[in-house]
Amino acid sequence: MELSSGFLAVGLAMTVIGIVMVYMSLRAGPSEAQSGGAAVLFIGPIPIIMSGGRKWVLVAFAAAAIIILVMIAQSAGLSLVGW
């Protein structure tokens, strides 16, 4: 199995972003911490967008749309980023 350098870079970037987000959430005081957000649950190709304010639902919808477009492109055999 070959290791694609593009996937490795994306994986490392996501790991670093996750570590920074955890660090920032641990440093936040009680007045800075806010609950809220949205979630996207995929059941097959159908996205289900849950909770959150209007802004977060739109962000979740945009993320779901991008993921669906990537899935369609991959199933059609298209290479979006040249990997």
C-alpha cells in the first residue's frame, strides 16, 4: 500500500488544528466558553443536519455539500486536487 504525500499532509494538518483547538478550549475562561454548533450525520449519501443556530446550520450545510461533491467526483473517477 502506497502512502500518498498529499493525504499525509492533510492528516498532519488536521491533527495540528485539532491540538490547537483543544488547547484553546482548555485556556478559555468560563465567560469565553460557549456551547453551540451543529452536526452533520451521513446516512448513506443523505446528510442530516442537526441543531445549532442559523449560522451553524448554514455552515454544516455547506460542509455537507462539499463532502457530497467530493464523493461524487471520486465515484466518477475525477481527481479534484491531482492526487
